[in-house]
Amino acid sequence: MKIGFFADSYFPRKDGQVYTVKTWKQKLEQRGHEVYVFYPESEYDHEDNEIPLRSVKNPWYQHYIGVPTGTGEIPELDIVHCHSPGPVGLLGKYYARKKGLPDLYTFHTPLEEYIPQVLKLKTLTKAVRSVYSYLDTKFLRTFDKVTSNTDEMPRGVDFIKLPVGIDMEFFRPTEDSFLEEENLERPVAGYSGRLSEEKNIDLLIEYFEEVDGTLIIAGEGRDEKRLKSMASENVVFKDFIDREKLPEYYSYLDVFVTASDSDTLSLTTLEASSCGTPVLAPDLHPFDKTITGNGELYRAEDAEAFRSKLQKISRSEYNTRDAVKSYSIEHSIDELLEIYGGLIEDGN
């Protein structure tokens, strides 16, 4: 098949959606399919079949906004797969309709959660969130199929549960570590990802004020300066860790921690588990579905509950890799190809 991925978020930005699009492309190509990625042009040095589209710099975030001028750069495709509701995703939808192609949408992130970071007035924020959710729902209903990471999705549309998947051959335990020589006080807990308000990293810093141990916060983002200003001496900040080094990072940790209340799947928690590291997460969606045998849940925003479960993890053993086998990317690609095949067959 010739498959078109249309994504408004792509490298050099580093987040779960970006890595999912890249990894799905690689895995599908390994199985003999031809995959094109269309994304907003940036300083990223694109590879084969990654096609940058005209863009402008996002004034509110370290990112680019696509402003595609037409479908001339799009080759003949068999199926269109959109990953976002922005201009590039809209272009994919337009191309599918123009060519009479089947189309699929993967819901990665409830983008309305980011609106408060741009609009500070609560009344305006509430109105914009409501309008955005309404328009996004209408957009999703135009697709032949919609997929989502878990069995819950904040939109009134029918969808297929399709976890984006983790590469368990890549994310596996290792004794190598670029952190080994730092001699950090154990237990060592760690977070990796965007440093932004919706991730609630400030709560992790507060929880660790009374913990004998070390908290590593790895990543970058608009909340970085504030977080560093409030951190105690047992909190260590690291730059965004290259993907090639992530297995070393996860394997070095005694526990991977998060306080996020906005994730749809949280790939980092599953990647850590695949590397043999248990996870400590709030008792919220999606963690109530994904942390089963690979860690512990604590009452959200409860410091004492966090510290109690942290102690429990330090005394317990978890078969974390077995617990996340159902999220293997090979399973996800199998299911994705079944969906593609069904859509193409229905369209003939």
C-alpha cells in the first residue's frame, strides 16, 4: 500500500505523537509498504518520503504551523491517515475527499488541554475550549474510521481502540548507563517528557521535598524556568534525552514517576516498564488501565499517598515487561494493517 501520514507535529519537536508517526512509518516500511509523512517545514533534515510543507513559526510555542498551498506535492496514495486537526491534517482530509480515498484519523491528544497555557482569562479559556471540542468532534466524524489509544476518548464519536505501541525490542533492560558515574542518592525516580503545565511536574517536585532520594527531570519546555526555581537540592534536571539513550535512562531508574492528568496513553510509562522499571502514577485515566502489574497508583495530588506508594515500590518486585506485552508495537501494526485493508476493501 501507499500510505499518507498527515501530521501537524513532527521533528524537530519531540513528543509522543512525533515518535509514534516516525516509528509507525518505519515498521510499516519493514513490512513492504510505502509510507509518506507530510508535516510543517522546519530546520529538520528530512529523510526519504518525509515531505515538508510550507509553514510559519508558531508565536505561542516552539513549533511550526503548516500553511500548505495545495495538493501538488502529494503523490498517488491508497489511503490517507491523519494525526492532527491542524492545517496539515485538514489537507489530508481534503486530498482524501478529492481523490475518493478511504481515510483514518488517530486521536493522540486532547488539544483543548493546552488552551489555558495561551489564554489566561478563565472565562475566555472555557469558551474557546468548548468551541474547539465541538469543531474537533465534527471533524472526526468526517473520517471513515477513528482510532484512540485507550477505551476512553473525550469526543462523541465511534472509535477503535488502537494503542500506538512500544518497540519492546528497542526498549529493554540494559546495564549500560550514561548516569552511572553521577552517584545519585537512591532511590532514584525519574520523569522524561515535555516540561509544561499540564504535566504537573511541580507536584513531583513538591512530593520529593520530604523524600530521601533523587528525582531526575529530563526534558525541555515552557515551564522549565519556573520548575527549576522551585526545586530542592535532591532534584536534578537533564536536557531532553536522545531516543537512543532512553533505554539506558529508564533502566537506571528505580521508579518512573508522573503526575500528569492529560495523557491519553503515556508512552513514557510503558517504555519504562518495557525496560524493567516500575511506574508510579496517579489513579486517573489512562494509568488505571495501563499500570496493572508494572507499578503502583496513588491518589492524585496526595503527597502522602505518593510517598507511601514510593516506599512500597522500593520493597516490591514487578514483572513489568510481561505487564506491557499487550502494548507491543507489533500488535499495533497488525491491527493497523487490518483496519487499512478493511477500509480499502470497503472502498472498492
